[in-house]
Amino acid sequence: PRQPAGGKAKGFEYFLSQFLFLATVVLLLIFLGILVVKMVGSGWLERREESFNLLPVDCDEKTDKFCQSKQKDTVMSMLHELYNYLSIQAGNFECGNPEKLRSKCIWVHEAKEHLMNITGSSPQRFEDALLWILNSNKDLGIRLKGRDLVEEVSRVEEVFCLESAHPQMGLGCRFRRAVVTAITNLFLFFWGLVTLWGILLLLRYRWRKREEEEQAMYEMVKSIIAVVQDHYKEWERNLERYPYVGIFHVRDSLIPPQSRKKMKRVWERAVDFLASNESRIQTESHRVGGEDMLVWRWTQPSYLSDSEH
């Protein structure tokens, strides 16, 4: 027995309501997760301030362990100051750009001048710091870029600008960016959910239309069988001239002119079904009125048909 249409609709509506409730909970969790991730970023970590230990004059050309250690400390101090400077500039650029920067990638000569003014070090020490970044396998949070911002830099001479990988932003700016990012992602997820819902409704509509078309096809098959059988009985009583009837004549007698375009697919499926599944009706070609025409002939005598009932 077929399940009532009302039961199917209620079941589908219950499924959709449960799905939308679950999706709402997931949206809320995603929103909170994005907010937390954006608020607790790498720029939110406290950084330890270090004093600059400039290289003693007598260590400029020495290679002993003490001087090498001092040279490393000097480079680390410069990298620390460079990291802070670039992260602050990048944060300003991301948070309204009050200094009207063209990009968060700071030109190399500007970064060099800043470090020389703050640390009092020589340009050679700045180049040593850049070389340290190039040779380091760790992520130091400083990106070196050439004139072509896409290509990687392999030499100090190719460095055109420096950019922080971790912009340092204030609490208000981070909160605004987190909210904007979360709302954007939620908006995209919402439209994805609406699209999925639309697909489900479309599939449900197509399933219902297929069931209706299937039922209409079987009803059409029954009507065709009845017309062909009645025509054959009338021929046996000498009320018809031929024992067969034209296929299009049957169609025209069953389907009104205004419905033939709408019922075309149902009719074609019914014709195919009869050709492959109905042995009592035979499809033939006869010349009627000077034209070749496909016809149906009832192959079972009337006394056999009557004895079955």
C-alpha cells in the first residue's frame, strides 16, 4: 500500500526542522570559534622587551666565541626591534591606516633608517639581520619581498620591502575584524544552507512529479487498452470497417487538443510501455487514406476476453 502524501510531507517537514535546528547550533558554534581564534591571535601574545646589546668595537673583525655570541645577540636584538616595528606598521595598516601607508610591506630603506635611528647600528648589521632571516629555517614573522611580490627572495640585494606576518592590533580592532570575519563566514554558510534547502525542496518536487507522471502513464495505458479492445469488439459486430485503429486517432480521442503538449511525455511513455509489456496489442503499419499509418490491433478474440472476467 502507498504511504499517504500527507504522511510523507509531515515526515519531510520534521526532517527539515531538525536539520535547520542543528544547522543553527553549528552556526552559533562556528561564530564563537571564529571570534575566539581572531581575538587570541599571535599578535595578542605578550612579547618580552629586551635591551639592545650593541656589538663592542673591538669585536668587529674577531671570530672568537665571545665575539660570535655578541654578534648573534646584536642580530637578535635588531630582529626583535624590526619585528616590533613591522608588526605595528602592519597593524596600523589593517586597522584604519591612520598613517596613510600604501602597503603593509615597508620599503627596505625605511626599515633600515628606523633600525639605525633606534639601535645606532651600522647598515652592515642591518644586512646581517636580513641575511639571518634568509638563512633561517624558522618562521621569524618577517617576510622579505622583492619588486615582484609573488616571487621568493634568495639574496639580500633582491629585498625591496619587508612585511610582518603577525600584525599587532589593538583589542578594539581585533574585535571588529573578528566580528566582520565571523559574520562574513556565517553569511556564506547561511547561503550554502539556503542552497541546500532549495535543492532538497527541488528534489522533493521532482520525486512527486515523477510519481504523478508514473501514475498518469498507467492510467493512460488502461485507457488505451480499453479503446483498442472496444474498437475490436465493434469490428466483430461489423460496426467498424477495420479491426485496427490508428495510434494518433486513439491519442486524439483520449487527450483534448489543449492538453496534448502537456501530456506528450505521458503519452510517449504509455506507447513505449505497451510496445514492450502488452502482448494483447500489436503495433502494425497500414496504408489508410493513401498514407502509411501506425495502428494498434487487438490480438485476443472477444470470447477469450469475456471468459477472463
